[in-house]
Amino acid sequence: MKKLTTEKLIQYMKDRTDEPLRHDADSLAKACNTVSAELNHDNALDMLKLLCFNDAIHGLHTHSYSFNTATGREIIYKLQKEYYEYKDC
């Protein structure tokens, strides 16, 4: 599995958007890595793309006709839950 480091996350966000990162990068990276491992997905960066930019993860069937599926919404919920658990520790 390709783990997402805090540095990679910050660099990706800088490359993808001009908006400043308003969330805790370390907690966000940990949440993406945790959920990616739970789902046996090989790339934690895909979790970040889903959460922040609503990009589809085709192997996990997160979208149908550009709308989130129940699976996609569940993954987003898990990511948010993990993020706040790490952030509040």
C-alpha cells in the first residue's frame, strides 16, 4: 500500500489548489492511511482525493453518474470520523 505522508499531502494540496490547507495535515494523512488499510485499497492518496475533491475511486465504486453511492458516502464518513479521532487526541 502506498502510504500518504504529511509532506506528500501538503505538496499535493499545493499542487491541486490555491486554497490554503485549513485542516490538520498530520491527522488527515493518518485518517487516509487508516481507512485505506481497512478497505485493502492500495493508495491512500485516493482517499484524500475522494474526501477533499470528490474524485471517484473506480475500484471501490464510490460514484455512479457523478453522484456518491452509498459506499462512497460511507467511506467519506469513515474518513471524517478517523480524522476527528486523530485530531482530538
